[in-house]
Amino acid sequence: MIMIQIGVIGLLLLILAVIYQDEYRKRRLARKSAKVNTFWNRNKDRRKTPRINTEIDVLYEVLSGNAAGKQNSRSRDISMGGIGLTLNEKLFPGTVLSLQLNMAQSHRTIFTQGEIAWVKEASKKN
């Protein structure tokens, strides 16, 4: 009778240990997930300067690599650190461009150069 009780107590302790380990693992994983979510969601837009959504007529020319002449484009957004452009050709990060921004409201044109930092292909519309 005592052996059965010791066996049952041993089995219960084993079950308790397995449950404890499982709960400990779940809490540890949840804590790591919370840290990652806090880091990435802390500031959705991690840019150094804020972007302004505006459309500006832009004339650009590729200065590095195979130049295809001047091309028309439109901006999506602009900031002190860069400009988002929609292009009809595929260019790669590191490509240097000559840019001519035609400011319609002020009747001014801004000439500058820039380097492509990153590229995201536009989704194809049917």
C-alpha cells in the first residue's frame, strides 16, 4: 500500500514538473515576443526626418551605369532626407540620379543629385 502511494506521489511530482517546465517555457517565449513587438512597434516610421505626401513632377537622368536619357516621373513623398519616386524602369540601390524637381506652385525648379537607397517593385494592376 505504501509503495503504491509513493508511486502515485512520484507520478504526480513528475506531472507537476512537466507542467511547470511547459509554463516556464511559454512565459519565456511570450516575454521575448513582447520585447520584439515593443521594439518594432515603438516607432512605426523609423525615418530620421518626417515624410510629406506630395506629388511633384520630376525629370531624372541616370548618371551611373547605362544612361537612357532623361525620364519623367512623379514623387510620392519628400523629406529632408530623400524623395520617394515612382519610375517606369527598374533601377538598383546605389544608382546615382540627376534630379530636376519642378515646383508648379512656386514656379521654381530645383536641381539636385541623389542615390537610390532602396527599391520596392510596384504591384501589377490588372
